[in-house]
Amino acid sequence: MLRYLYADQLHRHPTLAHAMFRDRADQFKTRLGWEVEVDAQGEERDEYDAQNPLYVIWETPEGGHGGSMRFLPTTGPVMVNDHFDHLLQGPVCSPMIWECTRFCLTQGAGPYVAAALMLGGGEIMQGFGVEHFVGVFDARMVRIYRMIGSSPEVLGAQGEGRDRISVGLWAFEKDAQSRVAARAGISAAQSRAWFDRAFGQTPHIPFAKTG
């Protein structure tokens, strides 16, 4: 199932939260070799986890972490502006654009998990009135996005082959949502029910205040 949890709610699900940050360490540090910090508990966290982001998490039937993504509005500190501004024509800053980062899949996760996470992203767009997501992705993600039917518009890129890094912009498209739902094997009604379970009919945005 899909869970929607703000950072200040993770303490209610300590096992799931630990597994998410541990799997992030495994994916980004161990498998991909990124220069990220891993703490004594084996968890990967960065400064944006301290901004009370919204996490979308695929929870397995056993209660484990299958995959996750992290969301923050671009009106506050975000990775694309702080670290990848050289790939943009100018900073991205709009309440209608949220940044999506730390797309993580547990080792052995089926392709339906990636699709389920993208489906959750679509629910956020509809539920919070978000028009676009922006995010940084590497070359390996191009195939994944294409496979699940949710490829972004590329705003800027650098590097070649496996070393290519891009900034992408995603818009909500009803047809794409249907394709992603089919790929995930999740009905539109079930997807919406998970979102409503987390937020009810009037979602609010308790992100950390900045500035």
C-alpha cells in the first residue's frame, strides 16, 4: 500500500522509517557510489529531510519498505536550486511546483513499485493542486520513467552516457496516470482511497517555514 507521511510523522512508524533511510543508504551510497552521508544507524539523510518533507512510501504486505520518494515545495530550500542551478536558466520557485527527490527502490522491488510511487505523485498533484514536479535524475532513471509511462520534460543536462545528470519537469496528465496505474496494478479508486486515508478531503501542508 501507499503511505503518505511527513517527516514529523515518521516516529509513528519507526520500523518503516528506518528501513527507508537504510535502503536509501544502500541504493545511493553502496550501489550507486554517490557522495552521501550515512550515519551510525546505517541511514542516509540530508539537510532536506530536516525541512519536514512529505514522503510517499510503498509499504509491503509485511510492513517493510518497498520504495519511496520525497517532496518539498520549491518556495523553500530545494536541491535543484541549491546544487544544480547550473543546469537551469534560473531558480525554480513556485507554490505550484514541488521538488521530488530520493526516488529509492528496495533491492529486488518489482517494476510495479516504481509505478505505484509515480501514481502516488499523481495523487499529490491532484490533491494539493500542484501543477508540476521538478527533480534531478541520472541516466539509469530514463529507462524506468519510460517503462512506467511517466517521462519528464528535460530542462537541462550535463555529462554523457551513465554519467549524464538531468533536471526534469513532470506535469499531471490523466492518460499518463491511467497508464501508470495499469502498470502498478492499482485501481484509481484504491489509489485515491490511500490518499484520502492520509489527508481526508482537505489536505494541509505543514512544511517547515523558511526565510
